[in-house]
Amino acid sequence: MRQKHAYEIVKSISLIYDAIITVSGDGLIHEVLNGFAHHSDPARAFATPVAPIPTGTGNGLSLNLLGIEVFKSVNLLLYLLIYIRKDLMSVPQHSMSSKVFQ
């Protein structure tokens, strides 16, 4: 992936998605948020939940956003997904959603 690719996608993305999930370090989260800021409807864009799955080197932003317990759980989940070849998760849709950024 090239630099600012996520920014370019998010700044013009259709706001029909339930969430944006990032699987990366902190840089991709910044690109998504900057894309929201330059979107034609930034208020609505920022209402889209962002769910970071931390896979970077330091992950300081994700650690501060998620807290240490969730951070450990996400890393355990990633470990299990890599080393145990099974479908490990399903994502049901409900009328309520949790937001990381508002």
C-alpha cells in the first residue's frame, strides 16, 4: 500500500458502511481520520466508527484508545488467527453500534 492511499479512499468514500476497520499501525488510523476531515460531509464521516486492529511496531495510539486489556485481547486474537487455522469470529449486526471516534 502506498502512502496516503487510505486518505485518498476515505476522503471520497460513500458513507454507507457500518464501520471502517484498520489492520495496521497508528499511521493508517491517522490517514483515515484525515480523510474524514477532508470529506465532503465531515460531520457524517466522523460519525462512522473506526475499529483499529493494532499490528504495528509501537501501537501507542491504539493502546491509548483501546486500553491495555482490549489491546492484549486483540493481540491474542491475531495470534490465534495466524497460528490456528480456524474461523474464529462472526460479526452480527445489531441496531446499536459502538463508536471509537465520534
